[in-house]
Amino acid sequence: MRIKPEQLKTNLVSQFNSLYFVFGPELLLVEQSLSHIRNTAKMQGFDDRVSFEIEGNFDWGEITAELSATSLFSPKRIIECRLKTGKIGIKGSKALTEIASNLSNDILFIVSTGKLDFAQQKAKWFKTLDANGTIVQVWEVQRDHLVGWVANHMAEEGLTANLKIAEGIAYFTEGNLLASMQEIQKLKMAYPDGNIDADDYLKQLSQQSHYSIYNLVDSALLGNSDQVLKIYETMIADTATPIILSSTLYREISALIDMAIELRQVKQVASVMNNHRVWKSRQAVISNALKHHSYQRLQKILLLLGRIDRSIKGMDNLNVINELRTLLLNLAGKTPWTQ
């Protein structure tokens, strides 16, 4: 039986199974689901837990032996298997199939892994897990769902959900769910009653991120070349900056290109931004960028970002620091395109 992560808590209460399989590309969400299962199991008397990290030539006989062993501490035991990949081979497939088909009531068997492709989800071992237990498939939180995800987790922590705050956290953590969760935990400590001073918090968030990758990109898109240079010079000493900046710019320019293509047909910037679910806090930035940069220019910038990325990886010979500075200034409209 397959369920969504948001259905897990209810399912654990109404139908606690002996077998759970949690998988997906977002490891933080996988771990959250596993924590819910473990916590419920503990309340059910499963006090003993053994974990296996499975990769390469793992000896599946170790798990079989553990299943047959008697615990000195608790009659109810959790046996947890973390698969490095879904490619577990013939021996692994056979072992999981047999284990899933013959679990006793005093064993809770938990399997987890990252992303599985369509073919792996059609494998016999996967189908056996599905038939005998509960499968929780975790998906990546897409950009247009990130604000809702943040708001939901704020509510789960007893915080009053506020759209502006959720947008602020989502933007400044830029899809990093762990960073978003950390920000929510900080809010919980700062506002134990759950009532957040939105203006004060957003002011703090803005100050914290004044010299951030996101502020740098927005300054360029708004045409503020002086601010671009000021922020860039303070950040570039960090060796991680080119990698993060290149990746952030690539995502931003790719999204702008999609909007620029649609703008050719729709002709209304507001409508295009609405179709692409641009957050209200960023609409001025995106509108300015679409106004000043044509589709062709954005494509040219994206091609240069490709070369910059290859140079970062040692596959091209551009001076990454200088090229990123020039690219940002071009985005800001400061210098003519020289490439």
C-alpha cells in the first residue's frame, strides 16, 4: 500500500504495519518519515533497534540471522535497512522478497533509500514490499510548493502561519529544506507563544541576508550595479561562492527564459508571473528583469553560465571570478556585452 508522507501520521495510528519502506530524493523528508515511524513504534513497545547500511557486496545473511535471533532487551524489535541505491542485485532482491513475505508480529522491518527509477519500482522485491507493507514515497518540494511547505511546518510547530514570513524563509533558504527547518526552529525559540512579529522578523531576515547570494542576484536583476559590486567583493573570498552563485544564476536565468518565451504570446508581465507562481515579494525583481532583458540576451547569458560551470569543474579555461563579475554587471545593465 502506498501513502503520501502527509498521510503517514494518521496511517500509523489507524493501521500500524510490520513493514515500512520509505524512499525518495529529498533525504530530509525521508528521515522525517522514518522518525515518525520509529516514534510510533516506541510507543508500541518496540524498544530494541538494529540498523544495517547496505551497499556493494553486503551479506544479506546478517539480516536473516538477526531476524532469527532473540533479543535480550525487548521481545519487540526494529530492524532497519538503509539501501545505498535501489540496485540491490539478485541476492538482495531474493532476500528482501523472502523477508517481506515472512515477518513475525514482534518485528518491525523498515527499509529506506533515495530516489528509485520507474524500472526499480517494477522489480519483484519492490512489489513484494508494496503487497506486504506500507510504502511512503517522498517527493522533492518543488519551487512553487515551497511556500506552502514552509507554512505547513510552521503550523506543525505551533507557529502562526504568515504568508510573508513563509515567502521570506522559502526565498532566503532557496529550497534547502534543512535550512528552512532550522529557520522555523529559530522562530519557535524566539516566539514560544507562536505569535510572530512579522515586520520585525522580516527586517532581521533581510539584514542577515544583506550580503547573500540571493541579495546579489536580485541586485543584478534590479539593475543596481553599485550594490552588485559591493556585495560581490565581500563574498568572493569564499571558495564556495562561485559554485553556489553559478547554480543559483542558472536556475534564475532558466526560469526567466521560460517566462520571456511566454511573454511573447501573452504580452502581459503580470499574467506571466502569475502563471509561473512568482512570489509577490519578488515580482518587482522579475518584472524589471523581463523588461530589460530579451529572450536572446537571456539565452546568451545562460550559454556563458554553462561555460563558467565547466570552468569551475576544470573542463573549460575561463577566469571564473572575472566572468561572474562581468555577467552580473551585464545583468545589471552596467557594461556592454563583450562576449
